[in-house]
Amino acid sequence: MNNLPFVQRLEILADSAKYDVSCSSSGSNRRGTPGGVGSTSASGICHTWTADGRCISLLKILLTNTCIYDCAYCVNRSSNDIPRAAFSPDELVRLTMDFYSRNYIEGLFLSTGVTRSVDYTMEQLILVVRKLRKGERFNGYVHLKIVPGADPLLVAEAGRYADRVSINIELPTSRSLALLAPDKPREAVIAPMRQMSGLISSARAERKRWRKAPQFAPAGQSTQLIVGATPESDWEIITLSEGLYRRLDMKRVYYSAFVPGSNDRRLPALPTPPLLREHRLYQADWLLRFYGFAAHELLDESHPNLDMRLDPKSDWAVRHLHLFPVEVNNVEYEILLRVPGIGVRSARRILVARRHARLGEAELKTLGVVIKRARYFLTAGGRYLGGIRLDGAGLVARLLAPERRPARLDQLELFPAPADASALTGEL
């Protein structure tokens, strides 16, 4: 497989890496070395948009797509008949530096299939980043995959060179892992996560005492869950994510809709990937991380799955109508965040604006509130904005109704706003 032309191997290994979505970063402040090349910015580096609107790129690639494991959900599993390829560590170092020097990329996302053994594979990954850092003096962003079950010494070494590390848990429960990925016991995934969490916390504490202390995975760790390959409910998935955030200080949990493409009888026969479910899980995850919600508030045993019609915050509000409407001019910030159509930024703007004036519907629009959703849950100066009784059936119908826009007489927008802006902004 190393006899394939270089460009062909690049195409194969870049394509094989596309199913891993846990490749973005909330930022790293790796200190540059004198005379080195590359840099990493606080806004992060990935194939995404940063907070200031910049698009950041990185080389996302596998060291090899050959794998000794036969995980049913994985396109690179050993039993799958696909073209196989590999790079040597030196080739991948040269490729990264060549791409960087041409301004194609600003960093590297490196994963791999498992070859020979777990520890051998982890050693090859570390060799790449060690050569980049010490041989090429590369200061740029590096996201490195940790191979489940790797020796703790190798896991610790990986964190010294990488900005972010990730160990993909893939499936929510031990029973699902045993069914679809019997070569990956759950403890082999969780143990390095725990180790990384402890090492990252220790490094942060040390840097508070001594600012020149060495960094350790400064952008934290992330993981990925596959959605739809196994029968777990959204409640189980969100509860697991909450535990990872709280107990292991996980930076991000990513959700990847299962892509059907195998005749394996252990896999569900889905006509298409469950992309809407993936989107709803991301919205629920956003509520856990930024809006003060707990998993048991969004879902429970009697309500185990997210509503595909409504975003999770609207669904929660409809099920808790006894808490609404709230008065926008004096309600606490924490309650404002629970009003559909009010996001973190608009809630902060409301707090500032209402110090100087009483807010009405027009003012709320200028502050970024999505009035279409928020109006049914608010009063402004004692005036209810919804215009209907707060009963579940009628309210849901209104929330689902398409927004009626007035006829435009001015010039049309060249780039109209997307139908669901929350998909881009996270505002719920």
C-alpha cells in the first residue's frame, strides 16, 4: 500500500478521515519557540468559523486506514473491501510542512487505524508530532487521536506535544461496544480519558504557580459519539455527555450521525443518516454547556427522546408552561436563558438595555431576540406578546408555523439568512 503514488495515498487517507467530526478547537495558546515556524491563535484552528469570522483550516488525515479491528460501524474496519494506504511518519511530517509553507493549512488533525498493536500505533502517531515539534520547530495547532488501550506513558507523552487530544468513545454503552466493537472494551476508552483529565488539571494548576511550566494538551480533550447505530435513547446519550463534561472536564462531545453502508446484521437498516437527530443532540448539548440546563430537565425515562419538530429549549418550555410568561424587564438572567428565542448574547444585551429603559417588542427585536419563538413566553412592561392562550396544542402549532415575512419592495439580499439560524449561531 506504500507503493501507491503519493497523491493517491493522500486522497485515500484524507477521505478515510472525514467520518471523524471531533476536529475543532476552542483555542490553544501554545508558546512559540524562537526561530520556529507556525503559530496557534486563541480562537482555535479547524475547518470551521472562529468567533471573529475567520475560516481556519487544518490537514485532517489518517496515518493509515489499515486496521486490525473490525468495528461494525467503521468504514475502515478490517473486513471492509476498500483501498488501503499508509504514510510513514517522515512522509506525513514533510506533507504537513509543505502544506503549511504553501499556506494551505494552519495545523494538523491526525488519526489512524490500528496496525500491529495499540502501542506500536500510538508510538507512530507520537513520532509524527515529536518530529514536527522538535525537528521542524512547528508551533502550530496539532490535534492528536489517542488509541484506546494505549500504554499510560504513551498517553502522557502525546499530551506534551499536542494542543488537543481526543479519544472517541463512539458508542454510549458497554453493551453496544461489546456488540459492535468487541476489540474495544469500554475501560480501554475511559481510562485514558481519566488520565488525560488528571494530567490536564495538574498542568493548569502548575502553570498558575509558575507561568513557564510546560503545557499539556492546552486545548483540552474531546470525544465523539455515533448516533443511530445502536438503540440507545437521546436521554442516555445526553446523560453520558453531561457526565463527561462534569467529571472529566471534557471540552467538547461531538455527535456523528451513523452512515448506513454495510450489510452487517448487527447494524440497523436505516434509509438515510439520522442528521436531524444529530442536529437536535447538538442543540441539547449547547443547552448543557451554556444555558444552565441539566440532562434530567431536558429528557427523562418518561420522555427519553428529543422532539424532532421543536428545538430542545422550545420543547422544554412547552412542557413547563406553568413557569411562563416571564416579565422581560425584571426576570433573572438564568430565567431569561430558558426563554425560547433568547440566546446568551441577547440575554446579556437585555440586562444592559433594561437598566436604561423599559423594553418592549421593538426593543427586543433590535437586541437580537427571535420574537417568533419568544413572544409566547414573555411579557414586556406587563403586556403579553403572544396574542394566544398558553395551551400546549395551539402553542406548538404556532411555533411550527412558517414565519410570515412582509412583502419586500427593496433590493433582494444576495446572501439570504438560513432558515434555521441556530444551526450556525447556537442561539436557542
